[in-house]
Amino acid sequence: MTESRTVDLVVVNAGTSDPSSSRMLGDRIARKTAEFVTSGETQARVHVVELRALASEIASAIVSGIPGEKLQDAIDLLARADGVVLTTPVYKAGVSGLFKSFVDVLDNDLLIAKPVALAATAGTARHALVPDDQMRPLMAYMRALAVPTSVFAAPEDWGAPELSARIERVAGELAALVTAGVHESIRERSWGSYQHTFGSNAAAPDGDGIDLDTDMMRLAAGGGAT
């Protein structure tokens, strides 16, 4: 008998308006990804992290280094996610400060090899390269696995069939990575070769955490060397 599986997809929306065009774009990508992922044995759940509701906690965490309760819940949700859709409006020809600030408070281990789709919205098509020019290098620094296709939407794009086709393509790429289990495979093979942050929110693969049974760790804990 085949064991059932639930895939968790998380939309991180940096839009601040209500309704938010960034949120609408993220929802469309997540819904299409869920359609591709869902099969007889696999179900998909979509979660949404609204950064505007976390703005004060994000600002506080940047200063103090300590996330508030709601921000920590969002971080934990990302840590458990099988795939992530990141969406941001374009402000001043770049990603929003809220989006960048949220990434700044994440520890560097959190998104290692995590499949990520990149999307942005703006009032003009002149900013169409923002997902690839700014979001993709940022996710490369976070060691996330960004899918090849990104999505951008200006006002004139919403009714165009080309946008739907691009959403379908990026969703197909995200679904392929999620269902293949690439994230866990890479983590299991390479976790030990990464430089990690102490107290990271990202759990190490089984058997690949910190070795507590060493002379150094025993001395640090107040014990003695063997």
C-alpha cells in the first residue's frame, strides 16, 4: 500500500495593500502548483505569510535579533515548507524594504535547497527584470533552489494569456522539484559541508547534527574530557 503524503506550500507576500496584486499573483502560482502536485497519494496544503501583518515584529527583530511570536511562527512555517512562493511589489526600482527586511531576519540555514518560485508586481513593465536581477541573487545567497522561470506582472498583464502560460510553467517547475524530493536529498548529502548558524531554525537531517559526544562539547557543558 502506498503511503499518503501531504505537501506544504507557503506563499510569502510582501504586498501592503488590500487587495494586493502581489498576493493575487502568489495565490495563482500556489494554486497551480498544488494542482500539479496533487495525485492519488499526494495532497497539497497552501499557507500564506502576510508580511504587512508582521512589519513591526520584523523591524524589532532586526534591532534586537529576537523574533516575536508571530514572526517565529512564520519562520517555523518556512522551515517545514516543501516549496515556497515569494512575491513582492516593486518599490523604487527594487524589491520592497519589507521583503528584504524579512529575508534579513532569516538565518542562513533556513532555505538551504528549498524549492522557491520568484514573483513580483509593479505599475510598469520597466521593472520586469526585478525577480531575476534582485530576488534570484538573494535566494542564491540563502542557498535556496530557485526554479528557472520567474513571474512578473504589470497592470496590462493580468488579462493576457501569456501571464497564465508563464504561471503554469513556473508552477510546473516548482511542482517537479517538490515531488522529486530534491530538497531533502541535497540536505542529506551536503549538510555537513555548509557553514551553519548556531541556533538555526533549520533542523539538521537525521544523524547530521552537532556531535555532542566530543571532548570539546563535554568541556563546554561543564564536564570533563575522556
